[in-house]
Amino acid sequence: MARVVHVDLGERGYAIRIGRDITPGETLDARAARRVLLVSDSNVEPLYGERCRRALAGRGQETVTAVVKAGEDSKSIENVKSLCEKAAAAGLDRSCAVLALGGGMVGDLAGFAAAVFLRGVKLVQAPTSLLAMVDSSVGGKTAINLSAGKNLVGAFHQPVEVTADLDVLATLPEREYVSGLAEVVKYGIIWDAVLFETLEKQAEAVLKRDASLLEDIVARCCAIKAEIVAMDEHENGVRSILNFGHTLGHAIETVAGYGRLLHGEAVALGAAYAARVSRAEKGLPEEAARRIVGLLERFGLPASLNAAGLGAASWEPVRRAMAADKKTRGGLPRFVLAESVGSVVFGCEVGEETLAKAFEGLRES
Ligand SMILES: NC(=O)c1ccc[n+]([C@@H]2O[C@H](COP(=O)([O-])OP(=O)(O)OC[C@H]3O[C@@H](n4cnc5c(N)ncnc54)[C@H](O)[C@@H]3O)[C@@H](O)[C@H]2O)c1
């Protein structure tokens, strides 16, 4: 039995199915979407590719498989080209679908290929990492990286279905699982103080991947994201709160080099930074800032530069990378800042001195 969360976007709306032992592609009409391009990475495909192909074959669909190397470097324009070439060679037409089986990297890459191939074909997201289940597979953002920064080329392309089979989390490496928890904590900070409190109280069970707790948490995070996306699909306003912790997080990922820090680890560092800036700019109570840092640390996420192994990082390159962020206007980054746990404001401009001081404060824990 799967739990279902709906993303209400009118004719572009879709269901997110969350459960155990469920397979993707159920919403595809086998007569219309005869052929499916299954995109996965070199870690996930050997584990779950065959099961997925069998499920599709059982529904009368033919599968063509494309496997990219695991890792953030694969979110490249070269891989978009080779996926599109493969789709064309396999005779995929506009009725066909791309199925992304993997973490956020595969989802973003395959999603972008689905957005541009033949000016857009159907996309099914089958997220296999915690981060992809609670965040990247929902909402229609797809992207690849440039050397100038992450996600600088992309498109909004909503999936027709998201299927999160929680069973696959059993093989997710611990560091990757914990990285996904950073986005879970983010939902607590930006939207849901009760979720935040649950994470605090049940931290141990969360870390042990307790089955029913995990189902509740993934479903809650998806419901929050669905609600926000339905209000502001193209991020003209409130959707930007999902970027809490990402302004510094993306800059740190760029400066440290992709792959040094996992996405969630960079977001955790960014959340701890945003909490410091929020103290100075929005009067976030000391106690709330302490709870944010405390929960991140409880999960083993880096909440200081030292903890991230970046104790020697200097501010200037990070500030320059922030200026290159696609959400920056005229070199001035906009921040999402917290007023309390569960409530944030977006579009905040912050003075240079405060930004630099908060970065220095981030060295210690
Ligand atoms: N589109 C969006 O809205 C959005 C939101 C947040 C993050 N992102 C993007 O998501 C990416 C990060 O996603 P991620 O953390 O899932 O990284 P990832 O896709 O690189 O996956 C992490 C690692 O876990 C492995 N893996 C995944 N599922 C597994 C499983 N079930 N068993 C064993 N191994 C498994 C992968 O092979 C990889 O080595 C970044 O590129 C980030 O920019 C996108």
C-alpha cells in the first residue's frame, strides 16, 4: 500500500506515491508510452535496474537503459547530449517517457533531458536517495552544472509521477542518508515546527531508519513541498523559501569543488550560517539558533567550517561564488532567514559586514 500526496498543478498535477515494494511507471499508459528510456547511475542500476525493467515489461513497456557514472560530475551538458542521442537512436517519440531511477543527480540530469528531448517528453521520477525522495524528485526543477556554478542550466519540467519505494533506502550509504536529513531538517525550519520537534525527539530512531517513522517523515516533507510548489510553481515568490541554507551551501560546494561535500552537507553548513545571519537580522532567538545547530549536529551533519573540514576557507572566494548564484540580483545575494523554528522570510538583502561576520562565526561550532 502506498501513501499518496498530490501536487495540485491543474493539468500538470501528479501523484507522489510513497510506500514499500512499489514500482514506478504505473501511471504510464502502455499503449501511449510504448518505450521508456530508463536513466540510472552506476551504483543504482545494478541494484534496482532489473526490477524496474521487469515491472515495466509486465505492463507491456519496452525499456532502453542508459547508465551514467555515479557522482555530481555526471550532471553535465555532455551527458544530456548522450542521453538525447540514445533516445533518438532508440526511436523514442513524443509519446515515450524518461524514467529517472536514482538520486537527485540522476533526477536532475534525466529530468533536463526529458525537458529538452523533442521539446519535452513525459518524465517519471523514481527517487532512490532520501534527498531525492523528500526534495529533488518533486516540483519539476531539472538542471545540470557548469564550471561557473551548480544548476546554471535547467528547465521546469514536472514529472507525471513520482514513486518513492522506501525499501531501496536500505542500500543507501550512511553518509548519503545523513546528507538527505539536512533537507528534512530544512522543512522543519521553514514550515513545520512540529516536524522539527519530532526530529529532535526521535533523532535516534531517524538515524536507525525506523520504517514507519521514515514513511511519516518522507510523506510530510513531500506534502510540504507539494503545497509550496502548488502556490508558486516557478519560484516567483514563496517557493524560494525552499532555498533556506542554499545560498551559502551552493557557494561552498562551488568553492570546495563538487564532490568534496555532499549536497546535504553543504546545505547543513548553509543552514547553520543562515541561522547566524537570522540572529543578526531577524532577531531569531538564541535558543532557536541553538536548536537548529544542535539538530544538525545530532544527525552528524556539519554545522561549522571546521566540522566540514573547511576550517581554512576564506570568505572572499565564497562571497564571489555567492554573486554568481542564479538567484542573485546585481551581485547581491537574497537570503531566506528564520524568525523562529517553523517560520521564515524570503528575499532578504543583508549587509556585507553581517555576511562576513557570520562566516567568521561559522568557523567554530
Ligand atoms: N531539482 C531539485 O529540486 C533539487 C533539489 C535538491 C537537490 N537537487 C540536486 O540533487 C543532487 C543531490 O542528490 P543526491 O544527494 O540524491 O545525490 P546523488 O544522486 O549523487 O546520490 C548520492 C549517492 O547515492 C547513491 N545512491 C542513490 N540511491 C541509492 C540507493 N538506494 N542505494 C545505494 N546507493 C544509492 C548514488 O549512486 C550516489 O553515489 C544534487 O545534484 C542537487 O543539486 C535537486
